[in-house]
Amino acid sequence: MPQIDAPTVAEHRAQQREALLDAAEQILLEEGHAALTFGRLGDRTGLARNSIYRYFGSRDDLIAALCERDMPRWLQDLRAAMDAADDADGRIEAFVATQLRLVVAGAHRLAQLLGDAPLGPAVRARINALAYRPAALLVDELKLQGDPDAELAAQLVQGVVNAGVRLLHTSSIHEVEPLTVSLAQTLVRSRATR
């Protein structure tokens, strides 16, 4: 019988799950999507392959859980930056600049690695649903500014951010951030005056 290193079985399982997610992230970042197998994960964590299936039903399930684990951190940083801003323009700037800076800091690296990975439709849908969460933080701000279609406008602003992220592959943050912020602020201002 395996030894439990936590006060309760539930806490032990939570610790094991986190250890599996940490090891999976390391494998993905160091070796790529093809290297992430339950056998390889077992080698890294010391767990038998069949034990890993108690935590994740498939490799796709593991990958989705890994992406879902990282999103709350991203949203927390984004919310804190927006809350610290003094005015509407500042909140839009924080929304854009924080996401770009997180990408530059490497917080988006896992998503970039998985972008071209052959994932099943269910896991791809779970990961794509995460992409809508940052824009949800912007909806209330846009409603306060009088945008009658705040949900749509928030997605358009996120589209501007996503374009800025793509530009970071070939340009510096110092070039991309001011333009991306300006475009997002212009979009929001034009919508608020409708």
C-alpha cells in the first residue's frame, strides 16, 4: 500500500495531482507535446502509469487540466492591474499591457506550445473556452462606459491583444505595447460614444 504523506487522503490526492501537473508542464516545456506520455510522466513522478489514470483519464484531459490550472493566476494578475488603474483609459491600458507582459515573461509559453499540438476536439474546446475568460473581466468596465454590446466589444479588445501577442514573435514589447494599448483604447472610446 502506498504511503500517504498528507493529513488526509484528499490532501494526498491533491498533492499527487499537483505533482503530476508540475511534471507534465516540465515535460511539455523541455521536450514538447510528443514526449508527454503517461509512461514518461510516471518516470518523472515515480507513480505507476495505471495510477496516473486515477487522476487523469487521458493525456488530453491532463493537458486541459494543466491549462485550466494556469488561468486563475493569469486572471488574478490581470484583475489586480485593472483595479490599480485610476480611470477608464488606465484600466484598458492595464488590460492590454498586463497580458502582453505576461506573455513576454513566459506565462503564455505553454499555450504557444500546445497551439499546434494534435489535440482532440473536447480538449481543444476546453482550452478555447479559457481564451474567453480575460475578456469577461472587461465586460463590466465597458458597460460602465456605456457600451450597449459590452460582451462583443470585450472580445474585440481581446482580439487586439491577441494580435499584439502575435506581433511579439517578431517585434519587441516596447514597439508592440504602445500601439496595442492605443488601438484598444480607441476601440473602447469609439464604442462608448455610440
